[in-house]
Amino acid sequence: MLYIVLPAYNEAAALPNLLEDIAQNCAPIPHQIVVVNDGSSDRTQEVVDKYAMTHKNVHKVNHDQNQGLGAALNSGFQYVLNYNQTQGHLSENTGYKEQEVTDILITMDADNTHPANCIPLLCEAICSGADLVIASRYVQGGEQHGLSFGRKVLSWGAGKVMNYFLPIAGVRDYSCGYRAYRLSILAEGTRIYGPNIIKSQNFSGMVELLLKVAPLAELVTEVPLKLHYEHKVGVSKMRIGATIWGYIQLIYQTKRKKWSTVEWAEE
């Protein structure tokens, strides 16, 4: 089974197109979509509820207050792991293009900047033996459009800094949240680090998750992503200063092996 987790904060304008895009690109793949409404103040909850009425594979997790990207992903992971066990899918293989694969979890942004046509590529990579696959802007065929100069520098710089201090074989794009995980390694990660595997309260949480889960994977690889940030509706929720500080803390924590002792920067 394929699970797609969408952390959403005030994404009422973007979600309808994204959900339809996912439905079209995932038509041949058995899948469930989990939208985590992270305390949105717009119509996000209403949009998800309305869509779920006609699409039984769409689930909603609701936060009464905004808790941040990391907390939204933690909630999505726990929902999927619990649902998977309840439905009896864990450790059960499902067919995709006549191949036997374990359950897959994909994370992607809910702002319609991550094209759903990457989902089959991510699934194919898992089918071919990878445990963790990143949709990358920095491999051949990858592109990024519509990002501010500051965001481009931050993403590029984060990759260079992390690759210098904390290199992971096969990884160039450390910060992109569009990824596929073999569900068993996420289950193992939450067993080791607890249900709140992401501690960061800012966007550095994606790098934190990568650093925690990648050592559990036998093979980490990337597929090309054409990021279209100009499709985003509304303002960016990233706080660049807090994210940079979060990266510094990640390097410190990993080097000192103190994942739970550093106070995380808030957005």
C-alpha cells in the first residue's frame, strides 16, 4: 500500500488541485492520502472534509492549534503506522507493476509546488530496492523555478554544509520534503526515537528526519524533481533565520549524539 502524507497549514486554495493531481498520477497504484490539518485558520479543514466525502481513501488528522511542520509529520506518520497495523498491511507486500514491494510512505508539500508525476518515479525506486528516495532538484533532470534568491541559496548551502559535516551516500538534496520511505524504516525510526521522531519546530525538521532515518536504510537514492514554486498560493511559511539555526543545532546534535537534549529554535 502507498500512503501519501500532506502536512497542511492554510492550504485551502492549493489542496483541490493537488488532490486531483495525485488522483490522476496514482490511479494504477493502491493508495491512501492523509492530510494533516495543522491548525489552519482558512477553509483547509472544510476542503478536506468535502473531498473525503467522495474519495474514501482520503483521511484527515486535525490539530486544533498550529504546531509546525515537524509535529504535523509526526502525527501523519503515527496515523499511517496505526492504520497500517489495523488494516493488516504491515509486512504484507502489494503489487505495483507486477513487482512485490513493502508498504511505502511519501511526504510532499500541500501547497501544490511538488508535482504528483514524481510519485510513480519514487515508487519505482522503492520497487527497485531503495529504502529511502528523495525527489531532488540537484540530480540530472532536476530543476527549480520560482524560488527567491535567498531560498535558493539556503537550499543549496544547506546541502553543501550537510554534505561536508554529515555526508549521506546518494544524497544531494538534504532539505526537500518530497520523499518516499519504505514504511518499515519509519516504523523502526519511531521505535528508536519515539512517536515524535522530529523534534525541530521549524523547516530544518526535514533534514533532522533524514539524518535519523538514512542510517536505517540499506540504499538511499534520488530521482529528478522539477520544483515549481511559482504555483504556490500565498506567502511562504519558512523563517529563514530559524531554519539556519536549526541546521546548526542538527550538526551539533549529530556530532554529540544528543538528539533530545538541545532546545530547538522556534519559527
